[in-house]
Amino acid sequence: MMLVALLWLALFFETLESLSFTPTIISCQPTTTTTSPSPLFASSVNDVTSESIQELNGRERITITLPPFAAMNQRDACQYPSVLHHLHIQSLLSQEEASKACQMAHDFAASTGRWLKPDSERHQSYATCDFPVEDCETLQDFLDEVDFDGRLFKSLSDLYNIEMEDLSYLDLFVAHYQAKTDNNDNPQIMDRLEAHRDGSILAFSLLLNSPDDFEGGGTFYEALRDVPPSFGVLHAGGTIRPQKAGDAVMHCGKILHGADVVTSGSRTVLVGFVDVSERCQRPGVLSEACKEWGRVDVVKYRFERQESKGHQGWLSNNSKFFHGDASSSAVKGFLPALQGVIRRNNPELCRRRRLEAEDVLLRNILLPSEERSNDVFDGDISILDINFEDDPSEA
């Protein structure tokens, strides 16, 4: 009886789930013509012709907007696109400055061996062959000399409507990707980085060496996978490849992205994770997105666990409570897999659920300027009301 009850209970929840889970997806399949541009790009490039697109390639900045994925009611429609839906390609260093920085980075890496294997101590989940800028004194001094921080934070402030005092580095490092050719016998070099999300709200990747030094590479964005190539920087598969050294791709770090494979040569990039003060963030939005991403990961884990056991079902752990000899049971302690686990593990459905949660996050994580607290330090700085002149012993 207990086994029958368990089977009926499983069937009940399976039926309930199939009735309640009806995700709504907005298609991200834009069409491309020279007279009717895709609606997925930023308003600054709307209503452009092929001639004006060529002019855009010569401008200082190119902006690309992620398509919407989450279902939108009237209020949500007003929130799309948010500033975080925009990816910006902009020159932050001249080609000469980038070349100098690249040489300094290569000299330091050659003397320390920092590009021979991934640094799993600093980046445990998604390690890269890299070193922090602060470890290379010559590179740090050079970036200070050209006021790189000022250029970067001013651009991020203007583009994402965040005050410069609300921006700070979470990490700043130089990463190196090298093609795994027959001429290289080091199995630990990296030629790509799988899709991931950064630990910071904002991030950037700046190309230090010339695009002529390698083939492939670039940063791919899962949300742009189905968007047609454009502007000479957006390639198939949602990969953005800057056209010259010194160009940076700036984006929200919570957008699912990775480094596309370098098929020949090597690619060197200056990467930064930029934190945004909590006073600018709407509480709970990031945690809700993480819950949604986690639910998708759990579904994958459950399905892979079932497959690893050589069947699509669960072995019961409580067979000792069955009446009689459990080994003689008709099902031998085996419960069939819920179809919801199999259905939700569909790769395309998993992808879209992740992108839905990402879309909602991008629309809501940043508070409007008028709703932000006046405490730019988030309460991290305490002011001591002590007059040391009156009582020297307090010093």
C-alpha cells in the first residue's frame, strides 16, 4: 500500500506541475534588412541605413542591446531596455598605449610564469591564466600615468547612470588565451572560458594586443546567440570581437558570457570587475535571480544523477519499510522518474529560463537615482565624535 501511495503521489505532483508550468518566451529572432533594422539594438542605432552603419563603425562607441526574454506586462515594458541591457564597445586606450601595456604584461608573465597555468586560487570557479595588475608594478604605474581608472569610471558612470563614487574595483587583472596548437605541449594553457557570470554588477574586457595576432577569441554572450552579425564587431554565436587594440567591451557582469575559443595565435586582455554601491541596488533582486538560476542547475543535477545510475528513475532508499522481503518486490525499490525532470532538463528550455531570470534582473537591479540612499559609503565609515584635544588619553 505504501508503494502504491508513493506512485499515486508522484503522479499527482507530475500532473499538477504540467498544468502550472507554462513559460512564456518572447522570440529573439530578429530579421536583417538594410532599411528595417533589428529592434534588438540600442535606440542610438535605430532607423539606420547601411551607410549610417558604416559611419557608426568609425565612431568612438558602438552600443548593442540585448533582446528581451521575460514576459512583459505594461510596467515591465517601460523598464526595457534598461541601461544594463546595453553592451558598449569603446576605446579606453590608444593603440600605442595598449601596445605598451601589453608588452609590460608579457614581460611580467614571462618572468613569473603566471600565464602557464590557470590561477585557481584567485578565481576558483572559472580560473584563467592571469595575474592581478597590482602585482606588476610597471603596468600599475603606467595605467595610473594615463589615468585609466578615471577614463573607465567616467565612461561607466555616463553609460550606466551611476555616480563615480559608487564604483570600485572588485578585481583588475590581465588574462591570456592561447591556441592549443601542435606546437604547444603545455596542456594547461587556456584557449577559451566557459559561460559564466561575474561577481560584480559591471565588468569590462579590453583588448591589449592587435586582432591580427590571433584568430577567433572575443567575448560571447548567450543572450546574443541568435542575433545576426552586425557593425563588424558582433559575430555569429553572439561573439563580440573589438576591431583594434585598446577597445573595451563594457557590460553588466551578471549577463551570461564567456571567452570564445582562440583558434590560432594568442589574445591578451585587461579584465575588470567593477562593484556598484549597494545604495544603487534594489534589495532582493539579485538573490531572486540566483534562486532561478539555481533551480535550473538542480534540474540538470537531478537528471544527470538519474542517468549516471543507468536508468531514468529513482532507487528508493526506504525499501526496508516495505512489507515483506523488499528484494521480492515487483519494483525492487525502484520508482519511475518524474517526466517533469526530463522535460525541464531540455537544454533550450534551461537556456531560456536562465535568460528570463537574467532579463528580469537587468530591468530591476538598479534603483532610479531619486530612490538611492544618500549614504554613498553604505554605512562602512564611522565618524567618531571625540575631541582628542580635551582628553589626550583618548588618542
